[in-house]
Amino acid sequence: MSYRRMRAICVKELHHIVRDARSLALALLLPVLMLLLFGFALSLDVDRIPTMIYDQDHSAASRDLVKQFSASRFFQIRGMATDYATVERGIDRSQVLLAVVIPVNYARDLAAGRDAQVQLLLDGSDSNTASIALGYSETLVRNYSLALRAEAMNRRGGQTLAPPVDARLRVWYNNSLESKNYVVPGLIAVVLQIIAALLTSLTIAREWEMGTMEQILSTPLRPAEMVVGKMFAYFVVGVADAAISLLVGIFVFQVPLRGSLLLLAVSICVFLCGALFWGIFISAAAKTQVAAYQGGILSSFLPAFLLSGFIYSIETMPWVIQVITHIIPARYVVTILKGIFLKGVGLSVLWGELAFLALYALSSFCSRRAS
């Protein structure tokens, strides 16, 4: 391969990118827009659950239980119901997710030492949020019941009731359990996958539609030189996108970067090479810009978003889908980014994922022969 010919193609593509100011601005601003949109809107934190209280007892004990829900940051009291029709109407209209029903004789049962029941009604149409809300409310009621029982025993016999299990929890890598620390690193990988594929998926198809491909084929330029030259031009834009995405993740979303910045840069560069080569392959195989654009979306956005482990845990997927995810490059770059950002692990842990990305880049480059 001739370095001079590759440089000429690279300079030609860079001139084309710079001349198209709107496309260049879109390529640089799109990662920021996607990160801000998904980073702020796509929150997995479940708090301030809209809650309705139906207090049938109207006693000091029931009001104390209501205060427990009001004081918790996980619940937001949206109103007090006077009958079950009000509760049903609130859930049907999606005004509340949880309704707490305190039955009659709640305080009497507590005073007599009997089990005092509390009814929890949840909107199961959002099953994931409902299950989390159920866990929060059950924990609150359980802790409140234990406190009441301990207080009763203290009054009767002066004994202190200790919990049977003293659980001391320690959360590693994401102490605050904020979903942005989990979402943003994976989102950076997904954004880079989409941007890289879309940047190059139109480049050769555009040459065919504009009629300039015949002129290029009449030159001594070899296919490999054209592919590498075009890739390097868009690689510059991809690196700029990656730098912008990382800066937004670190300084806007305050995601901690605990690992090696060098390993992060190398991993992203290897991944960009593979994604850009893949986009060029799609462009060469499609021949038209419309088909190339559709192929780029189908082969980048959907697999990266659904099968990379970015949002949906791979371990909970059917085993057939889990096997398919092993050929999705975004899965490995998501693992690398989360490992470097949150866990601070190095090459000794992530060498397998980096090796797959290198294999992906090599196979994407060699696939030009099939086109």
C-alpha cells in the first residue's frame, strides 16, 4: 500500500467533511445531544414514588405510619383517599403508583400485640418500577413494625429487642447507587457505535451516486488504500466525538474515572477503527445512500442499544440471545468503559474484551474484499 495515495484520499475526505459545515456540526453536536438527552431522561433511579394514603383508622398510630412514608425520600404523598374508588381512579389515571391502605382497628391490633395488617396496592402495568416500589414499602413497614415491637417490649419488661440479623451493607464502585454512573459509560459506547457507523456508511455510496467512483477506479489507487484513507479522515472526527463524549460524561454528569486514561483511549481508538471499517463495508455493499443509511442504523443502533448490556442485563436474557450478544462489539466496549470508569480495572482484567475489539477491527477491514 502507498502511504502517499492513502494520504491523498484522507485529505480529499477531510476537505469534503470541512466543506459540508452542517454535516460536520451535526456529527460533533449529535453525541452531546444524545448524551444530554439520554443521560438526564434515562434514569433508572426509583424515588419520589407517587403514593396515595387511605387511612381507615384515623388514629395516632396510623398517622405515625403515614409520617414514615412522608419522611422517606422514596415516596411522595399525592393525596389522602376517602374510599377505594378514589384509590382505583388514581391508579387508573396513572396519578399514583402505590396506594397504602391502613385498615380499621389498626391501632387496636397494635395495642393488643396482634399483627396489624397494612394493604399495599400497586400499578403493575410498569412491573419493574412496581416491584422496586413494593420492596421499598415492605422494607419501610417492616422496619417500622420492628421499632414498634421493640418499644412495646421496652415498656413491658425493660428488654431491648435486637434484630435477628445485623446486615451491614457496603456497595462497591457506585456507593450512591446513582443510575447515571451506570448509564453514562454505556451510553458513550452506544453513541460512538452509532456515530462511527453513520459517518462512514454513506461515503462510498455517495461516490457511486455522484459518479466519481469511476474516476477513482481509473487511478492507480488500490481498494485497501481507499478504505484506509477514508477511514483515517473519519477517524479524526470520531476521536473528536469520543473526546467530547468523555468530557460531557466526566464534567457534566460527574461520572468518576477511576481507571487508566491511556487504556481508555486505546480501547476507544480500536473500537472506532472497527466501527468505521464496518460502516465503509456497508457503504460499499449497499451502493445507494438510502440503503447504506438503513444498513448502518440496523447494524449499529439496534444491537448496541438492546444487546450490549447498556440498559438490559444480558444475564436475564434468554440463552439464545445471550449467545448472539457475543458477536455484538458494543457489548465489549460497554464492559471496558464501565470497568475503567467505575471499577478502575486494567488490562489484566479487560484484555479479552480488547482482543475481541481488535479482531472486530481486523475482520471489518478484511470484509472489504467481500464487497
